[in-house]
Amino acid sequence: MKKTDKSIYGTTYQFVCIIASVENLRKAIGEPTFEQNDGDDKTNFEWHMETNDGEPITIYDWKENRALDEEEMIEWYIGAFNPSAALQGKTELKLLMSVLPIF
């Protein structure tokens, strides 16, 4: 999984989620593509990524309606062009997070 320059326009929620914190995601996949952690928009954080197969995906919080504590575990939506890409993204993300050092 890596950051993408591919268009994510048209990706949509595929009923695939992952539980993580902002801190976990930053450590696993780097800085978000979009960040406005004030709760004023539908999302506070969003990452534009692509799977190892080159499928664009988005990872984002949805309608938390509040600023997030970056260590808080919440549900993150995975958007993609199809369910298999979203599931592949979740699998790759879980693998990346499983190798994070625990402090």
C-alpha cells in the first residue's frame, strides 16, 4: 500500500471498515492527504492510497461531528471503486498496522 496520485473521484463506501486511531494510521501509512480535525465537515482525516495491485482507495472517518483525539480508536471507512479493492485495502492496512512497534 502506498500514497496515490491516481484519481479517487467516484470511489465510494463499500461497506468495509477498520478500527484504528489517527496515530495508528499515521504510523502505518503516513500523513493524511486531507486533515481538518475540527468536526465542522463530514470528515476530519482522509488518506488517498492505492493497494499493492494499484487500486485507488480512500480511508476516512465519517460524520464524527467533533474533533478527534488522535489516540482514540474509531471506525474508519474504506472507499473504493469495488468491494474487492476495499477488502484488499483493509487486508493490507491490517498487515501494516500489525507490524507497528508497541510503546
